[in-house]
Amino acid sequence: MSERTRPTGTLETRGIEQVPERERTARVRGLFPTWAGANITVLLLTMGAVLVAHRLAFWQVLVVAVAAPAASFALVGVAGIAGRRGGAPGMALSRAVFGQRGNLLPGALIWTARWGWETINAVTGAYALLTVLDIGLGVRDGTALRVVALTCFVAATFAISGLGIRAVRACTAYAAVLFGLFSVLVLAYLLPTTDWSPVLGRPAGPAAAMLTGFGVIAAGGISWLPSAPDFTRYLPGAASGGAIVAVTVAGACVVAAPLILLGAVLAVGTPDLAAAHDPVSFLGESLPTWIAVPYLLIALTGSLLINALSMYSAGFTAQTLGFRVSRLSAVLVNAVISLVLGTVLMLTARAFVAEFTAFLSLLAVTFSAWGGVFGADMLRRPGYDGAALSDTGPGSAYWYRHGFCPAAVTAWAAGLGTGLLFLRSVWFDGPLARDTFVGEYGLGWIVTIAVSGLLYLALPKPAVVAAAADRG
């Protein structure tokens, strides 16, 4: 039965092995709700508020709101082309680049980084649920209730990601439609009730603040780089690469840009939004209950889907690390980890926005180091050998030198180290974080991609092995 005709709720059992061409019946337009759903989060409202706190004018916020997701998700779309070429998840295709053993290095780091990403989104979703209970039913926040809300959120996430790609696609499609319709309703409310003079009359802020905002918001998009092939591996080999990039960018921007702009508008009337300990409760103060409650429920659904997408990919990453478990079991492990870490964060965090921003910067560097090497390799690799991807022994075409591709591992390590030099966060500052253009404006991920990619291209590499289908 083809991937397109199977029931939505059917449990996906396929893991990191290559998808046969006969099952690759998905369509490029199906990526639109996937990447729209990946951006339905109230954290983007908070990012819009942060831009206002940095004294940016509304037109400047608009530029950043469009440019940042467009630039970052264009790179995500490019990475997605590899999934169409190879018919396998991103971290499985990565074996062809780094070698069967070499891939364990970025794979382990990316898997660990996903824990943090899923924890952040789980906490955001739990806060949304708590706010709904507060303003809708008058149920007050408390330690026990926080844990219960977080547990319910993680369990729902596991249910969706555990079912697999069909459930994820269906849920993101419905959520994207609901979000679009309700955003129109929110806009209809704000147009006549908002005092637009302080919103539109703000003087232009420094260009440096625009660059900083661009760097931070784009960092969130970069975190999806290794996941992109996971959602394109069911596309037929003849699918257009340009269409994959265009649909990916469109899906992200159609949601991210309005959320950032809405956050900027709300922040004018709620100056403390950017420094809020709880990143979502402000909606209950800024919007009437009849709008705030359903909007929070949609935002809750969005956070849940973001985590479902991430956990879905994390299951594949765990399998590429050599854990001999099913995809469902690998997803369960990530769910438990996010529950534990989320509980710690909810009970101890004092400055959520600052810690979230710092984590995004660290996440971007981690994923960019892999992305630079993987993207550069795509320029020279026409296809992927499915049998070699699954063969982890010395006889594999992707074994290279003792299981490592020296050029890829060296370039990845150099890019990662360079990015950390420019990292600026509440936890630690790299030696080049404060007194350099790159460090000051949160653009270390760009340098990371450039260093890792260019170094990989410059270093001597083993010959590219043609895909099995090509060798025919």
C-alpha cells in the first residue's frame, strides 16, 4: 500500500532504511503544513516583543520577521533535497558524509541538543495549558499542576510522533488551517481596538538591533537542518528541488512573520513581555478571554506539533547512533528525557526568555557545524547508496578510513569550535563574543556554516560512491 493511501493513523514502522521508490508517493505541497506547523509557537510572539524592547520601529520588525525565517528555512529546504535524493532520514544520509563511525560524533551531539529543544517546547506548551486553566476555569498555578500539565503535554506529543509521518502530517495540516483562521480573527479584533500611533510612530532603532534579532530568530530555523530530509524522504526522485525550497520557506514565513509582528504589537501595550518569566500568560492580559483561550489552545497545539516533529526526527537519530530499538521505542526515550528536563526547567528557571535565547544560539552553532559539511557534500554527491547506508561494518562503501571520513570530521570540529568562540549567552561567553561584529549580533551560526563547509570542500576526500541504482 502506498504512503499516500494508507490510513492517517497507521503506525509507521519504517526506520532509517531507505524508502523504496514505489512508496515515495508524497507531494511537495505536503511540506507546506509541515513547516507551518513547525512555527506555531508563542515563543515567536516573545521574539517580536524582544525586538520592540530593543527599540526597533514597526517596519524594522517587519523586515526581520520576514528575512530571518526566509533565510534560515531556505537552508532547511536545501537540506531537504537530500531526502528526496536518498530516501532516508537526515542522520542516516549523514553516514555517507562522515563515515559510519564518524557520524556518531555529530549524531550524538545533535541528539543531545534535541533534548533541550524538546524541553523548551514542552515547557512552553505546559505554560499555555496552565494559562488556559487559569483564565478559563480559574484554576491557579502550582507546583503539582505544573508537573501534571507538562506530563499531559509530553504524553500527547509522544502519541503523535509515535504514530509516525502520516499522523504528523495530518495534525500539522489541521493546525495550520486553524491557526490561519484564528489569526484573521485576532487581526480583526486588533485593528479597531489597538492604538496604532505608538506602534507605527516608533522611531527607527539601531541597525545593530535588527542584525541581532535576525540572528536569534534565524537560529531557531537552523535547528531544523538535520530534520529536513526526514520529511522529504517519501518524495519521488523526480520532485523539484526548487519547489522543495520554495514550499519550505513559504510554510515557515506564513506563520512565523505574523506571530513576530503580533508580538511586537502586543509588546507596545505590555512592556514587560520581553522579560516575562512565563512566556505565554501575557496573552490573558493582552486579549479578551473569548480570543485568548482558543488562541492559547491553538498555540498549545503548535508547541505540541513542534515537539512531535522533533521527537519524530530524534527517533531516527537514536537509531543511527547504534541503539537497536524500534523507531517507537526511540521516540519514547526522548519523551521521557524531555519530561524530566522540562520539570527541572519549570521549577527552577528564573529568566525564561534569556535562557531560551541563549539556548537557541548554542543550538544554532551545533546544528550549523553539521549543516555546513552536509550541505557542501551535497554539491558533489549525486545520490546515496541505500545498502551502504545500512551496512555499518568495514565492508561498507561509507566506511572510509577506519569508519571515519577525516575531511568531514575535521571540518565539522573546526566549524563547531569556531562557532563556540563567538557564542554569547547567559551561561558563558566565547572569547570573541563581545568585541567582534559576529559575536555581538548573534551571527556565529553563519560563520560556523562557512568554516565547516569551505574547509570540507578544501580538504582531500574519498571518492564519491555512486548510488546502487545509478550503478545498476
